Amino acid sequence: MIGTWNKQIILFTIISGGIAFGGLVATQKIMIAVFVFPLIFLAMLVYADMDVNLEYSYDIPDRIRVGEEFEVSVEIRIKGGYGMINLSMPTYDEMEIMDGTNVHVFYKGFKERKENFTYKGKAMRRGVFQWAPLKVDFNPLVGTGKTRKYNENIEKSIQVDPEIKMLKKSQFLIKTRKPKPRSSMTRLGPPTTDFESIREYAPGDPFKSINWKASARVQFQKGLMVNQYEREGMKTYIFYLDTSMLMRRGTEYENPLEYAISLILSGANYLISRGYNVGYWPISSRMVRRQDFVVPSSGTDTFNQIKKILLRVESSRIITSSYPVDKTMARLVLETKARIAVITSIDERNRVLIEELRRKLISLGGTVTIVNIRPEGIVAKRVDQRIQGLFSYSSKLKNKDKYPGNVVWDPVNESLGHAALNLGRLSGW
């Protein structure tokens, strides 16, 4: 094709030159005019087959939240060439286009052309994703006919944070249904001025902590009541996440794993703000790598470490007869008497394994709360809205003998905040 196009140019040049030479020899002005038009046509053909000169700028976000809509804007300026332009704007995996399109086809004439294109997208799943290149395909209308491709790599990624519920202290200022273990002052640390809850008087409680108004209200039922205050450094809390394939039951964007991650980050954010030492561990049948867990600690850095790991967590097929507790985890539970939330999705395939894991952690001195995230409502919502209610809060899901666990969460019909409240009550936040 290129050889044929070059022959055409040479042929037009020879013909135009011959006509012009004949016009000059014959001293006929009309022959010179005939010569000019082929030259103009030849110049147009050469220009049309030139490579285009592209200048572009783009505006894309680098951090958003799951479910948040965002806008991508690309401004492109094209010089040279004559033909059709096919523009593909940057996108990334795990997103949906809500308004507009990321593909545009338009005509480029002899004049310079400047265009601005936008579309609106929506983040569907948490994670860290790489933007796809900005692509431009130029198809000249005449000339070689060969498509020229221009790619601009986007040297930035986008971080999609999970939903995080901002929990308030006032939500948990209630008496927990689980008694708190009485430990030595050395372990618990001195009391602070932060009120936690009201409980029954126990031998050894200071006289000044008695709440006389609360005692008067329950005088004939329970006796004296005392104010319970937070103690400095008294608690260690570990979130233990099931990463088996059972956590992917549902849809690509809605499943127990995604809801579990939001629950963990919401709880970790709240507990760290209350001065807890918070850690994270994945449930695994093999040795857990150091980069896959977070040793309990406090502060913003700890929360960011947990979030960084959870952004990239994916479920995997786990074939095992038991869930072992690795040495680091066992030592921490023994030393701190940690409270542990085992977040899973239970059915007949892992019920025995989860119960065995609970017993192991309790034998090490831990206080264990199981959060059982049910996927039936998710599936029903996608299949038929009319049968969604059949799965919400049914007696079958609440049967703790069949589905052992302290918290049964149907995320379609129960909010994240309510699930966190139930977990906080049972865990003594």
C-alpha cells in the first residue's frame, strides 16, 4: 500500500510538471493555471497523510469510595492529518460508566481541532486499580490507509476505599450482655474520666464510683450500681477475617467479604479512637506472612496498615481439615487476653472448622465473638425482589444451634451501623 501511494505521488508530480512545462513553452496562461490545481491537490494529499500531532490533558481522581460517582475529563488538541479520530478515554477495572461514554469518534479536517470530553463513572468495588491508557487511533481518509495508534500511559492509580461507618461513642454506652473480665490493675491500667457503662457493684469497687441515682432506680432488683470508666491501655481487639471462597457467595460487588471489610474498618476506626490496641489477621490454612496481618497497636498508622491490607484482600480456595492459630497470634492472645471478632459466613462446609477455631482461641484466654454474614438476601435481591423478604431475619438464620455465632448479619436488610452495634454490645466496646 505504501509503495502504491508513493507511485501515485510521483505520477501526479510528473503530470503536473509536464503540464506546467508545456504551458511555459507555449506561453499560454491557461496552461499555467492547469498546472496550479494539480499541485494544490498534491499538497492536500501529502498533508492528509501526515502523522497527527497530539496534545492532551486529563483530569482523573486518584482516591474515591465504593459507590461514589466521579467524573473523568480529557481535553485533546490535534494538529496535522486529515481523517477520522477514535478516542478511548481512561477507565479502570471494577467500575461502571453511569453517564456519557469513554469512546468518541470524530472528524479531523485541515484545521486544528480542539475537543473536551467527559463521562461519569461509579466505583463498584474496593481496591487499588491502574488506569488504562488514553488511546487515539487516526485513520487517514486518503493516503496509505494505515491506522496510526497513539497511547498515553496514565502514570497514576486510583484507590477505592470501602464504606466506613463513623461510629459514635454514644451508640455503645450501654451495659454489655457479656461480663467483662476483672484483671489486675497492672494489666488494665489506671481509669480515665471517659464514661463507659453502668454495671452492678462488685467487691473492691471504689465508693466514689457508686451511681446513687441508678442504684435508687434498681434498688429492689439488683442493689448498688457503679459507673464504669475506660482504663488506659486495657484492651486489645483483633479482627479475624475468613478469606475462603464461602465469603464470595453473592455477586462480584456484593458478598460477605466486601461487607466484612467495611465492618472491620468501621470497627477499627472506632476502637482506635477509644485508645484500643487493634489488630487484624486472616484465617488461613497455611503460615500467615508478615505482610498479611497487623500486630495490635493504636494510632492512625495502625488503621492505615489495616486498610492497606484489606484493600487488596481476595478470597481463595482453602482445603483444610482445621484452621490453625499461628504462633504470633497465639502469643498475643495469651499475653493480652484479647477480644477477637471472627468474621465469617457459615454453612455446613465450615461450621465445624469455625467452632474448632473458636475453642482454640478461648483456650488461649481470648474472648471470641463470631459474626456470621449471611448471603441469602444478596442472592435473592439479584434474582427477584419479591422473594428478598423470605430470607431476612428468618428463624432459620437466627437459630444459633444451626448457625453458631453471636451476631447473625443479613447486610441487605440490616445496616452496617446496626451490625457494628450488635458486635459492640457482645464484645464490650
